[in-house]
Amino acid sequence: MTQDRPVFGIVLMLGFCVFAPLGDATAKLLAETTPIGMLVFVRFAVQALILAPLVAFTGRPWRMSGRILRLTFIRTVLHIVAITAMFSALRFLPLADAVAIAFVMPFIMLLLGKYVLNEEVGLRRLVACAVGFVGTLLVIQPSFVQVGAAALLPLLVALLFSLFMLVTRQIAKETDPISLQAVSGAMASVLLLPMLLIGSFNEVRSVSLIAPHPDTHLLLIAVGLLGTVAHLFMTWSLRYAPSATLAPMQYLEIPVATLFGWIIFHDLPNGIAALGIAITVAAGLYVILRERASARSAPTETPA
């Protein structure tokens, strides 16, 4: 059993909070010139190419039962669509806005837990969800005025990743995380490649394979590399520190995304969006703290 090393776990989570928005920023740089389908394919293909040798060299298990394989397939499809929606959103939205809107995910997961998994959720956390949604709407509003329905894409990302996490919960205890990601990367690549070939044959640019510009080869590889490393950092951080310790730190991704957006794209959230981000973060942190308090007091007290 891995011994708790909370400081090391926190360092790994900080790495995730840097690498994840940096990967999104790289995808945003490429979104205008690279078909979205090709960008998503490279993201998963690089993941498979990195992790498959790691699984082989470390002797991790490849085989999955029929049930786990089916759930892994569902999880992979959700991941593909979520990444596609996020990369599409980044074509239209400032980096910080897209990331902040997607942080409605903890509220969606809380509601799914209550209404799908029949988990007990108290009134105060439901009110925090409502406040968090209001904050998210404040972030969406100025972007919606400018780009229309594309501003809603991060909400789709949040919903898909919430379902992705629910499926992951069902298989996490029965699979090695690195093997799972390697299989998922290979599975996604196999699913996406025929679609890209058909799209190329029919000249559907958004799902076509094109010869990348020489200046973008490294950026394309970086999208897959940064996404893979970020996910591994998050996975490994949970081995060394409790999730209750790490969960609030994930919100550092928003200011990091804001910094990258300002440095790379000269974008900053306007006043209304900044207020919405602050409300969303505050509500999300409240939900996390209430989850922690409820976990400590269970089963003698009712969650609030």
C-alpha cells in the first residue's frame, strides 16, 4: 500500500493545474488551422504511444473482463466527445472562460449523485449548487452575446466529464489507472481513425487528416503529451494525498488558465465574467468543504 505523502501529492496536483490548462492553450493555438477531429485523434494517439510501452515494461495487466471492457468503451466515448467539445469551445472562447464554465462539473456530479445514485445531499449543498450555476451563467453571458451557442459548449464538457467520472468510479477499483488510460487511448485512436479517413475522402474538413504545417508538428505532439502527463499527475496525486486535501487545489487551474490566456492570447475575463468565476469558485469550495465535513461526521449526522 502506498504511504501517504501529502506534500508530494500536493506538488503533483499543482503539476496538473499547470499542465492541463497549458494543454488547452496549445489546443487553442492549433484550433484555427488544424481540423478538430485530427486534433482529438492526435491527443489520444500520443496518449496510447506513451502509455502502452510503460504498461509493457512495468508488467501491468492488459486484460479486462467483459463488463470492465464495456464500461471502458463507454468511458472512452464520453472522453472523446468531451475533448472534442472542449477543443471546439476553445476556438471561440477565452481560455479562462472556457475552463471556468467547465468547473460547473462538481455541481453536476453532486446532482447526479443525488438523483441517479440516490446519495444523500443536504439543502445547503443544493443551495451552493444553485449559486454556482448562477456564477457560471455570469461567465457565459458575455461570451454568449459575442459567439452565441458556442459559449454553451463548456457546459456540455462538464456534463460529459461528470458522466465520465461516474463510469470511472465503477471500474477504478478493478483496473490499474495507467493500463486503463493506455487501453482508452488505443481504443479512442481505433474509433477515430476510420472517421478521419472517411471525412478526408468526402472532404469534410472538421474530420479530415491533413498534412500539418512544419511549425505545428511539435505543438500537435504537445497537445497529447500535456494532456497525458496532466492526467497522470492527477491520478498519482491521489495515491499520495487524500482527495479531500487535493480537491480544493484543482480550482487553481482557473487562475493558471487566466495567466496563460493573458500571456499567450492577451485575453482577460471582463468584469461580469470575473465576478462569475469568483462566485463559481466560492460555491465549489463550499461544496467540497461540506463534503469533507459530512464524510467526517457520517454516519451519525445528516449531510447538510
